[in-house]
Amino acid sequence: MTTTYKNMISTKEEFEEFRSFIGTPSQRAANKVISFIDEHCVDFISKSPFLSLSTSNSEGECDVTPRGDAPGFVMVLDEQHLFIPERPGNKRMDSVHNIMSNPNIGLLFLIPGLGETLRINGKAYICRDPELLEKSAVNGKSPLFGLLVEVKECYVHCAKAFIRSQIWDSDSWLAKEDLPSAPKMLVAHSKLPNTTSDQVAKELKESYTQRLY
């Protein structure tokens, strides 16, 4: 990478020097990773309504997408496997395209009000098992497919980022009128002719209220 920014670390030797400057993890941090879904992870997942799913393609180009539903929407099948139902979206299927060329994924589970998060790494596969799809139905509508995750690593991540960001503190939230406008952003980025932010806002509202499942 060509850049005018200073003190960039790009070689193994530079990183080793940098690593010695940062220091080493504590014994607890080093030992906290487990290779299976234990009862504590099951409890966490059962109470989580939201996760971020990280994927990359065969070239290493990365993508992160949100997944959310009622707490417990992610099914724990056994100590090594999870099932994440795929709800209707924009049909880009960015994560699915990546998984087809590189099954390695990372998951970050959140519980509202809790600073600690649960990180799970493993491999994902597109799954259309009828029994799993039926169990994932909401309002009588089953997903068309889901992601079967083969778990390799599970561990808790500390709450420092959530404490610093005050993300769960409603007093720190912006007033509604100060929030970014998704409709305006979509109009600016998509550059479709004869499209207004009011039209996009109406379409989004319809999608959010009528096509969640």
C-alpha cells in the first residue's frame, strides 16, 4: 500500500517489534477460547436477538452483515453446530457468495444491555434441511435456506468497547432529527433517475412493516 501516513507496520519484523511493545495477553485471555458450544454459550445464544456475521471471499475481501430476530432465533443443534435462518433481504446475498468460495466465518452475538459479547468462529454452509427450516418458521413462513455453522472457536469478549461507546445508554443517543438519513444515502449512492428520498423512505417503511418474514 502506498500512503503518506507515517509509522505503518507492514513487515514481519516490524510486527514482532510492535507486538513486544503492546505486550502479551493475560493467562485468562490466552486460555478463554474453547472449541465447542458449552452450556454457557447455549445460554448466551438463547438470549441473543442479534449477531454480526463476518465473511470473506477467496481473495480475502471481507464483508460484515447483521442478523436479527427474536432471542433464540439461532438454533444450537449440538456442541459443534448452529443453524442461522436466512430471513428475506435485498437478495444481494453477499455473505452467501463469499461462503461459496470461502466457508470461514466469524460471528459476534449481542444481548441488549450486556457489555460482554460472544464470539464464535468456524465454517458455514448453505443449508436447506426441511426440518430446520420448518423449526425456524415465523408467522407460518419458513425461510428458504439458512446457514449451518460448524463451530471451531467460542469465547467471551470484554465490555470495554460498549462502555466507551455508551451504546446501551439512551442518554448518549442522538436525537431522531440528528440521525443520518438512510433514504438520502440510498438515493445518493444508487443514483437511480427520478428517485426521491421520500419515495425510498416509503418503500423502506413498507418493507419493514410487511416483508420481515
